[in-house]
Amino acid sequence: MPHITLNSSEPGIRGLLRYRPETAGPLSDLAEVLLRGPSTLTPGERELIAAYVSELNSCEYCSRSHGACAAALLPDGTDVVEQVRADASTAPVSAKLKALLAIASAVQQSGRNVTAELVAEAQATGATDLEIHDTVLIAALFCMFNRYVDGLGTVAPDDPASYAAGAQRLVLDGYTLNPS
């Protein structure tokens, strides 16, 4: 049960966005740009970064919802998401994505843990400065989202089908706010 009285029974961040629409718009807009906007990283790869950081932060709602979205968007779906969660360094993803996940993991611990060596390793795999920038910002954003969701004690459904349904909504509609 959430720590505060919300005006919605929606789980996770969705209930919080309904509670405070003045902050929901900018937060949703930033998520839309970073996870769905133009990029050389696919939406599935960006969702995987979000899910991975959320898993590292032990944020059940965000890890499961963005994991389901990544699974819906990536060719190997749930298998690759689970392998990244278990050990990103050995998961069946590109060397570039492994390097970006290492940067995301460093951000999750502390922004100061992102080293010149991690950046050089990512660049050596073909990661662009923009991809590195966006990885750091996605990781930082999801650290904030995870703390927002867990800090207010929001509900995380147990049913995997609810995450799959939410993933389909995100795949189709993105992060734009739906007034209903």
C-alpha cells in the first residue's frame, strides 16, 4: 500500500503520475525522448538499460515493467532480459551494449564511478558520444524513478500478465500521458 493517499489505484509510477500531473508531464516527456525518441540505440536496447538499472536498484515495479517492454521489443525477448539481469557481462548482447550496460551499472552506484576507462571501452566497441550520454542519462533517470516509486511505497503487481499488458501499451503509445 502506498505511503500516501493517491487518486489512482494504478501500480508503480503510473499512480504517482496521476497524483501529480504537474510533474508527470516533464517526467513522461523526458522518458519519451530517452527511450523512444530518435537514437542509434533501439528502443529495446534503451528499455533494457532502464530494466537493468532498475534491477540493480531492486525496484521490482520498474525492473519488471521495463523488462517486459524490452522483452517485447528485442529479438530474443525474455531470454536476453533474464540473461542481462543475471550477468550483463556474459549476456548474449553486442559488445557495445555490454559496455553501455557497464556504464549504466557504474552510474547506478555513483556518477563518479563512470571512468575514462569505461568510456574508452565503450568507444572502442563503436559507442558514440551521444549513446554514452544517453546511457548515463537513462541510468540516472531510472535511479530517480526507482527511488520515486519505492520511496512512496507504490504497488508492484505479482501477475506477469499485467507487466506484459503495460509493455504493449508502451510499445504502441510510448510515454505520452493518457488523460484517462
